Amino acid sequence: MKKLTTILFISIFFSTASIAAQVVDTWECTDAYKTKVLVKATIFKGRQFGEIDVADKTYMSQYTVEGFNRRWDFDQRDDGRYKYSLVIKPNGDGLYYEFPEERAKVSASMVLDCSN
């Protein structure tokens, strides 16, 4: 059922070109030395979906606001859980998370400097 829902979401999303074209916010995240942009995170009109661009690959993402934090979840598994998340705090700290197959407590594996 989750796989069917995901396929339906993707087909609706890509068939509605006007949604994909309407970016309302963009964040760029760099390394600690601010020498290179590692991640670009966008938010689409409606503020429920976005994109994550990293290492010349683009992932569609679910976008949410949790308290003051912005969050992009991306690369969904068959069970409906996501493999990765990027959380940007109000001070610009970007926290990157990788979630293993087994459910376990996870800490940020990378801290980035993000701005929009």
C-alpha cells in the first residue's frame, strides 16, 4: 500500500509541472569552511514537498516544519520510511541524518552551514 501511495504521489507530482516550477525558498549548505556548496535544498509552493540536490543527484523530498526547524526527508524505502533527512535550524545549522534499515537511535552524521 505504501509503495502504491508513493507511486501515485510521484505520478501526480510530475504530471503537475506548475508545482515543480514554483520554488518558494532555496537553502544552500556548505562545509565548515564555506568553500563549497555541498547541498541545495528547495521548497515548492504549498510547502509540503521539495528537492535535495547533492553530489549531482536530485531527490524529491517531503518537506515539513517541526517547531522552528525545517526538514526534508528523502529517498523513501518500500516500508515508507526515509533513508535520509536534512534538518535546518533557525541559526543555519544543517544536520544530515542517515537512517539504517533497523530502527535505531541516530545522531547527525554531518553538520553543515546553511543559508538562504
